[in-house]
Amino acid sequence: MIAAGRVSVNGMPAAAGQDVTPGIDEVRFDGEVVRSPQQQTYLLLNKPVGVLSSVGDARGRATVVDHLPADTGRVFPVGRLDLDSRGLILLTDDGELASKLMHPRYHVEKEYVVAISGCPEAQSLRRLAEGMVVKGESFAPVTVRLLETGTSQSRVRMVLKEGKRREIRRLWQALGHRVLDLQRVRLDGLQLGDLPEGSWRRLESHEVAAVRTAAGLA
């Protein structure tokens, strides 16, 4: 295309390998200005307990954005983790991605490690796997696996594709168990890994591509 004379820089024919400075040099293709795509921000935060999944709070409580550098720009949490829950939360200024990830239609997997009181019976695990109705509200089937069992408490791994408000806590309450700890460890292909609590990192390019694919934006 350059050899054919279809590309120009500052009104002059472009040369192969020519350097340009975005925002200063004007590049045109077939007479139309070529604009660089806006750089968007994708961050992964390990949210601690007691931190709100919001950008601000009228009561002055700590929020997820308080854990980010001041020059991060305006980003928003994708979905929510309860005040008493912890773990992976995605923050971005990509509104299209955020809205699709939160829409039940796309069935984006969310994985949790949950500590509950007591030891769940096989029937309880079966009810979760088949889907439940709690106080007239239907909940989709949940993939659940026991990690540790004990008389006072147990740990389970749960994978949800629906993610209704306080879903995990409501399900276990209906089954007679209290949630003692709830940690989100995965959002589709994004893994919390060993990121320290309260810390954040930028997503790698392949992670951004994967999560956008999961949201139907590929």
C-alpha cells in the first residue's frame, strides 16, 4: 500500500520503514486520516474484605479504586464482590466489555473458593448441581467440588455462570450452612494466582484478548 502511494505522512508520500509520532504526525490512507485506537485500561485487583466494589462511597468507606495509583484514570469494577468477600475483581474503562461480561447471556464463568460452616451432605451438593429455587427465585446449576471437610467447617470450589446478587451466600443459607469466607479466584480465563491481597496488576495482551473473546467481542 505504501509502494502504491496510498499512504501519506504530513501530506507527503510515505516511505517504507518511516517513523511517525502519534498525535503529532498526520498519517492518511487513501486520503482519510488514520487515527490510533484509544488505549484502554484493564486491571486485575485482589480485593480485600471490607472494601467496596465501587468507585466511591458517600460514607467514606474504602473502595477498590483506593488501591490503585492516583494516575490510573477513570476505571470501573466489572461486577461486584460483597463487602465481606475477597478476591479477583476486574477494573476497566472498556464499557462495552464490562456490560457484556455482566450480562447472563454470555455465561462467563466465575470460580470461587468458599468456606462454609459444617459439612454439606451429598444431597445438598446435588441440589446445587441441578439448580435451586430459593424463596421463589430460580438459580442456575452450579459446579461444586469439595476441597476439605470437617465437623465445624468445610471448603468447596464453586463455578457459577449466572452470578446473581449474593448468590453463593443465599444458596448455602437455604441449605443450612453459613458462608465463613468467600474468595473469587477466576473470571473466565483470568486467574487470581498469587497476587497479594490489596495488590493489582495490568492484564497481559493475551488476557485482554481472551476475556474479550469470552464476551463475544473478538
